[in-house]
Amino acid sequence: MVSADLPKTLRANSILPTFATAVAALGAGIALYNRITVHRLTNAPTTVIEPVTVCVPARNEADRLPALISDLRAQVGVARLVVRILDDASTDDTGAAARAAIGDDPRFTLLRTESDPVAGWTGKAAACVRLAEEVSTPVLIFLDADVRLAPTALAAAVGALRRRGAALVSPWPLQVADSVAEAVVQPLLCWSWASTLPIGVAERSLRPATAVACGQFLVFDNAAYRAVGGHTAVAGSVTEDLDIARTLRRAGHATVLVAAGELARTRMYRGAAELDAGYTRWLWSAYDGTVTGGAAVGSVAAFAYWVPPVAAVLGRGAVRRTGAIGWLAAVAGRLLARSTETGGPLGRSDVLAALAHPVSVAAYLLLWARSHRARRRGTAHWKGRSLTGTAPRRDGRDIMGPR
């Protein structure tokens, strides 16, 4: 951890900033590798002949779901598309909003459940099981209600699934950040894997611990999904996306991440309060759900991304130069990760957020601590449901991912 005597230490020698800069530079190097090699969903015309079913679990999503329904109705290149939406015991007008948006489109089926999930299950897993239980189409897609799609997104995603010969393709949507709090935290989701894990190497290894997935947009080969038990296999996980990818890999199936920022986007949390509640509910599960594991990773992050800027500001001579290089490496890694996510040019807000990367690391550590406290006290909730009793399933390494 960074001590109170760090400025004095930095003036005395350059060992700490040199090591910290090396770690930051390694992260930037991995981010560059991923920027060059990670596959992308593109707008190239694609025609999908096989039947495809899209499943949308929705709880209290009256203000977001209609836009997704509109996007799904506008999809092209998927001639045999069926959409199933579950109004999961919503306490708002989700059902009415969905019916109005669906209109008379015969491809859509709207379901509703009136009860909470049984003990040991998360609401998300239970909803996904209900949606998929009668689906026999070769391709099964799960979408969160806050995702927005370009007209060719589904066809491109199914095309990627078949070209890569995978059991699961996880298109990573652009994480939209419209407030300062979101801009500080949300880009960390992509950065956390883009700067630590060479995706191409990880996908060839099939090691469960190196799987990356985004539960907002999952595209399955239905036969492989059912062979491993589907969402029933991850019934109690608050990070069901990662755990189902790991379950597939343990069974010998390939899982693939593709950058989808040009065709899919989402604003997962709106504002600081919603962001805090969202991360508090699941971040405790990172790194085996242990305080020791999370503290170890947090210490490395604090060392690598706090020491260089402190050295750049308070150091002298070689120490200051080394610190500046480390800070720039951190900024470069953050921007490369964001560029991987967006697939296009970066904006002024992206640059400012990257420069504030030390603040982002501090925010992550605070959210992680708050999440563990909520877990210990049994106060973790999401959309009116308690998350007490849910548990992570882990293989050692953990990658942040949206929930």
C-alpha cells in the first residue's frame, strides 16, 4: 500500500516509481495487443438462415425496455427471429410499456412472473431459465433491457458465433457514461480485462479462469447451453455471465469475446446513486469473494496507478521523469482499452477520464469495500430483492464485468 511517507521515499530513490511504472507499462502493452487483435462486430451485411430466439429478462424496466423492443423490431438479416420477454414481477409499468412497444408484431411473446425466485437463486438466473425453458432454436441470445442495438447487430453476432465455432460469443457493448461518476468508473469494466488479459491467448487456452463475458449481450449455441445446464448451473451466482462462460469452458467448449461498440451500446447505471447500488450488489464476489484476494489486487492497482503520479508531482529529476512515464503509460492503457470498446475515435471526456485514472482506481476500491460491508451486513439489494444467500463460483482469477 502507499504509505504516508511516500513523497519522502520517492525523493530518496526511484525504486518504487520504477517498479510501478513497469507494471503500468505492462498493462498498456497488453491493452495495445488487445486493441490490435480483439475481433469486432462490424456492419458488414450478414444473412442468418437458422432460427434465432432472443430472451429479455426485465424487472422494473418500463423506461428502457420500449427502446430495445424498437431496436429488435428493426433488426435485419435474421429472417427467423423470435423474441421472448419476461416481465419479472415488476412493480412499475414494464408489462404495459412492453405491450405498447410490441404492437401487433407476431414475433414477440410477453410473459410475466408474479413471484420472487426461490432461495439460493438470483432473479436474473431464474428469469433466464424461465425464458429459455421452451426454446429449441439453434441460437439463443440473452439481452438486458438497457442495451441498444444497430439494425445489423444480431445478424453480426450470430455470424461471429458460427464463424468462430464457439459455444458462446459475448459481444461487449459500448458502456455509455453520461455523468462524472459514470465516466470515472464505467470504463474500468473494459480496462480491467483489456489491460490484464491477452484475449487471443486466453481464448485459445480454454482455461475457465481466463473467460470474459458480458451478461448484457450473450449469444449461445443452444445445444451447448443446454448440455451444461444453462442458467440453472449458475443459479446462485451474482456474476452469472462469467460463471456460465467458465462452466462451458470446463465442459470443453470455446467461449469468445468480441468488441461490439459500433453496433451495441448501453448505459448500465444512470448517475452516482444507481452506480453505487449496482456495484455494491456484486463487487464483493470478485477475486473468489475473499477480502484477502480483493485486497491483494487492490494493493497492486494502487501501487501501479498511484505511485507514478505522486512521483511525477512530488519527485525530482529521474524520479519525476519515471513517474511521468508511468502516469502516461496508465493513461495510454486506459485510452487503448476505451478505443477497443468504442471501435472509433475518442472524445475529450475519454481523455479527461483517462488522466483521472488514479481517481478511478480509488473509486473502485471504495466500491469494493462498500460491497463487502453490505454483504457482511446482509443489506445487498437490487431492484427490491435481497441478494443474501447468493454466492460466487470462481476459478481463482477474476475479471470485472458488468452485472
